[in-house]
Amino acid sequence: MPQRIAIVAVIVLGLMLILQVLLAAGLPLGHFAWRGRYRVLPAALRWASLAAAGVLGLAAWVVLARAGLVAPGAAPAVVPVATWE
């Protein structure tokens, strides 16, 4: 069951990541993010969306590693710390 929950969480994180990447690319999806203030994000918010995509990708990796679905990598101690274990 925890692996299924992890997969659902990663799907949600992946969808949010895709949205942030599309926003960073300049697509007119600003009404979905950043309080809907801009149709196309200005440069500063595009960079912020790109940074958010990186954080979301890292979070997805941590969830998958915690569930044992991917290898934790060179620093396996990061996964328990990131998940408050």
C-alpha cells in the first residue's frame, strides 16, 4: 500500500512540475499559478517557476526513494532526513 500511495504522490508532483515548466517556458497559463495575476509570467516569476520545478522533482525523487521504488543514490542518509524519519 505505501508504494501505491507514493506513486499517486509522484503523479501529483509530476503534474505540478509540468505546469511549472510550462509556466517557465512562457505559455499563457499564469491564471493557474502565482495568484493568477499574470497571463504570461514575467521573467522573474519564470525563474521562480523553474526553481519550483526543481524542488518538485527533488520531492518526487525523495518520495520514490522513501518507498523503495528507486535507489537513494550516493547519500542514502538524505532520504530519512528529508522524510523526518
